[in-house]
Amino acid sequence: MTRIQAAETAGRARWEKANPDMKGQKPPRHEFLSPADLGMERIARKGLERLKWEYDRYEPFALSVYSGRTPDVKAIYAPFRLPKNPDDGELELSHILPGGDPFSPKERVTPGVLSAAGEGAMPESTGGRRKALAEWMTAPKNPLTARVMANRVWQWTTGTPLAGNPNNFGATGKKPTHPELLDWLAAEFIERKWSVKELQRLILTSDAYRRSSRHPDPKAVAAKDPTGTSFAVSRPRRLSAEELRDAMLAASGELNRSVGGIPVRPEINADVGLQPRQVMGTFAPAWEPSPLPEQRHRRTLYALKPRSVRDPLLEVFNAPTPDLSCEAREVSTVAPQAFALFNDAATRARALALAARVTRDAKTPEESVSLAFRHTFGRTPTKAESDACLKHWRAMTERHKAFKFEKPARPSEVLREAVEENTGEKFTFKEVLPAAKDFVPDLHPAAATAEVLGLMEVCIVLFNANEFIYLD
């Protein structure tokens, strides 16, 4: 029995003794529990329920398609399992709803496909509907699915879709700039057995993709293609937020390229990670980064993305929210982006790791600068670039000799303030951060020499260069 359960039992006994006429009735809990006890009991109870859900991701599971009737479910407290008898439950019927009113259904309609997109028959029984729909979507006579996917792959590869609204191919969407090209890519996609790799290889080896961003006659291009939709020249494309983080990890030699597995938690700004969040009517746990560097430095594709926690570095570079589908990334150029790349702790950690990497592998300062350029730009520096970097390196090394860094202690708990929902009174409690005990930090400035810290400042400049941030 917990302390709160014992206090509740003893308080109920005292209450029943003081109120003999109400024996057997349930007394109000706040009569014998303090606001802190009530609040902690609720936090602990809902926290344990949340932990049970989180443990489910470590259990083996198999996804299945259910074609039976809809079972009668009052509430969901755990992952829903397939019912033993698929014939029990309700078989929903579809009706035309005039004006969208669900309470005034008219004539019944049966399952079908879009008549404007091709022919297809859907069974009226519950069994086989999904299979019939999948076969219709991938039928060679129905090019709509292939056109949508071809448009997506073109957008991912070139940065610009052929049809301006990838999520909307209807009458209100933008018309394709090159309809014949889109139809041809869709046909090739089908002929190549729906292979995305084959389609992407086809685009990457095309003349349109391999064109330079600099045309020998820019005035003619501006006159004939003022909107820049002809693909006469290549458009420079800024790395997306995820690509930028992965590129810095790759340059520093820290990127973990392993494939698959459960999501990981990268380090993010502590002010954001430790801020209080609500979930399931209680406090959500603080954002604790994965303890090992090889876990934290996986590709951003595998980073956990809760809706209530946004990585500020990714957010400032237009990473979309996980709430809604994003058909196309916005690409803004704002001052906070430069501040983030120069001052963000994650950026400086990658620059420090890159500096340590090149000084470890090089024998001379000139070779260190050359390696830094190769890891970031994929080329060697010119003499003017090398001289400028060496000069900046020397100046920053002298500057860092005057600094003394202290390695910060990672917090093992955080103080929370909450309001008890029954009484409205405030109470405080300590949230324990269990991952702090096993956390293995990255290289910290306190453990680096002034020479490495000086080169770190040079690497930060390279990370901020357009040559690193943009694909040209």
C-alpha cells in the first residue's frame, strides 16, 4: 500500500467515525488528502498508464487488415485487437448527405471508384473491399496514382513539383507546367514495376536535372522564362531542415547511418526540452535525449517528433509540424536562421566535432583547413580561402586562450508547479530525469584545446556558407 493509499484509508475511517449517519457512502477525497497528495496521486496514476503504452513499442506486433463489421467500442485504453467474430458489430451504410448534414441522410450509395478516373467494381460485402480498391488504384488503365507519385518524386528530387499542388490534383489545383512530361514519367513508373528507385534514377540522369544553374545567356532565359518553370537552368535549392542537420553530422563524422529501429531523441535546446507539457490530463515527461551519442546522432528521419515538442533548429528552417500533411515545404530566409547556425548549441557541437576530426587526421594547419573544406564543401579551398581561414583560426585561437569553460552538470530532476484540479490549489513536485544517469555527452569546449576551439570558429563559418546550405 502506498503512502497516499494509506492516508486515504485512514482518512476515510476517521470521516466515517465522525459522520456515522453517512457510513457506507463515498466521502470527498479532498476532505482527508492534501492538494499535493491529490495531485501526486493523479500524476502517478496517469503516468503509469502512459508508461504501459510506451512499453508496447518494444513488443513484437503484426499489422493486419480487418474486413469485418465495426465492433461496439465505448473507449480505447489500449491498442485495439482484432475481434474474434468479424460478424458481430455494425455494418455502416453510406448515404448521400444533402448539405453535409449527417442527421438527414437520403438515398443509399454503394462502394465505388471515381468515375472520372477510370472503371472499377467494388464489392458490396465487407470482405475484399480494400483489395479491390488497391487493384483499381494500381491498375495500368488508371494513371492517376502513378501521376501523383511521379509528381512527388520529381518534387523531392528537383525541389519543384510539375503540378503545383501535390496534395490536390483536382480542378482547384494548379495545372502541371509540363503535362506531357508528367504523363511520360507516370507511364515509365508503371512500366518499371512501380519502383521509386528506378524513377528517381531516371530523373537524376536526365538532362533537365543535370543542367547548371548558370546559363550562358541569362537575359534570354529571363525573357523567355520569367517565372522560372521551364527547367532551362537548375534552381539552387536550400537543404531542408532535416538534411541540414544530417549534413552537419556527416561533416563532423558523427552521423549514424544505420537503418530501421525505434525513434531516437536528439539533443535540443534545454529551455524547450524541459518546459512543462500536458498529455492525458497530466504532465508529459520532459524531453530527455537518448543517452548514447550513436543514438542521438542517427539520421533525423528517425528522430521522435511529439506534437508538443519542436526542435528550434529544425523549426527555424521551416520543418513542418507533425499535425498536418505538408504538400510542399516553405523556404523562408530570415535572420533567426543565421543566429541559429552561429549560436545554437547543436551547431557549435558539430563544428567542434569537425574541428577535432580534422586536427586529428591532419599534420599541418593547411591540411586541417583543406580537410574541413573537403568534409563540408566536397572540394579543396583556394589559396585565398585557405589564407583567410588560417588567419581567422589564429585570431580565434588567441581569443580562446583567455576563456575558461566549465563542463555543466546535467540535471537529474526538475521542479514542477501544478494546480490540483479538485481544489484549485497549487502544489510542487520533482520530476526525476532517469536518462541523465547514463548520459554520455559529446565533446565539450572544456575538454578541447584553444587550437581546436579556434578551428571550431572556422568550421562554424563553413556551416553558414551558402555552398554548404544550398544545392547548386
